[in-house]
Amino acid sequence: MTRIQYQECIDACIKSMNACNYSYVASLKEYDLATLRESIRLDRECADICSFAIQAMTRQSPFVVEILRLCAEICERCADESSRHKQTHCQECIDACRSAAMACRLISGA
């Protein structure tokens, strides 16, 4: 596949990465960090794997399918964890993560 064919997935991963980074920072400012501990950890993981997936698609890595499958799994887990919280930044993260997971699964055939 070419970068143009990956573009929708790249765009979804960028949105997820940005939403997760925002949620990560916003969560660290919350009063009760203990309840957000897992969400904070998964926000960081999700942002990192989305960034890596973008790089893999851009350079047409031979491992892109495997990377996108992992990205989809982490995005879904991050969305699931975010859905346990009422904060606005968590809610915004859910949609972005689910869209990225769907785009990654579409490309990877998973």
C-alpha cells in the first residue's frame, strides 16, 4: 500500500494520539489520580503506539500489519478504560480511539 492508501488510518491515528496526549495531561491535573491511574497509563501507551503506527505506515514498514493490529488492540483497551470515567477529556478520547482501532483493523485485515 502507498501512503495515500494509508491516509485515512494515518489521520485516525493522529486524532487518537492527540486525544490521548490531551487526556493524559488533563488526567494528571485531576484531584483523584488513583482512580485514573490505569487510564493515564493507557493514554500514554495508546499515544505512543499511534505515533509508531503513523511512522510505520509512512515508511511502508514490512511489519505494518502487525503494528496496526497491536495499535487497534491498545486503542480499544484505552477506549474501554476511558469509558469508565466521566471526565470530558476521557469521553473525547473514546471516539478517537475507537475510530483509530477501526481504521487499523480495516487496513490490517484483523
